[in-house]
Amino acid sequence: MKTVVQKWGNSLGIRIPAVFTREFNLKNGSSVEIIEEKGRIVISPKKQTLEELLSFVTDKNIHNAVETGSSIGKEEW
């Protein structure tokens, strides 16, 4: 799929087609990694670490423990 490099402030930018934004769950403000690999520019969605994901947990949005009752089979809790 072709796109056009365009001036954006002092930098250059490209538009990512909607089909790719849906496929890779990209939203406005999503972080991506840009690397050079064998003479190509490769753009990849940045994967969040567990620490980054846990940083979103606060006292206001953490849920209460859920009790499911006693073990019925050979479950280990």
C-alpha cells in the first residue's frame, strides 16, 4: 500500500491507512517503534511491559476480590 511523506512542522510524517490502524489497534497517540532494518524503515506497535500496564492501576479503578466458593475438583488456588 502506498502513502505520501508530508511535512509536519520541522519533521516529516506519513499517514497510516485505516486498515492497518484497525489490524494493529493503533489510536491517536499510540506509541510505535521506528527502526532501520536492511535499508528499510520498519514501524512496529510498541508493546507495553507489565510494569507499564500496572502503572494504570489506581485505588480508584482496582476491583474487589471475587470469591467463587470452595474447590469442587482438584483445583489449586
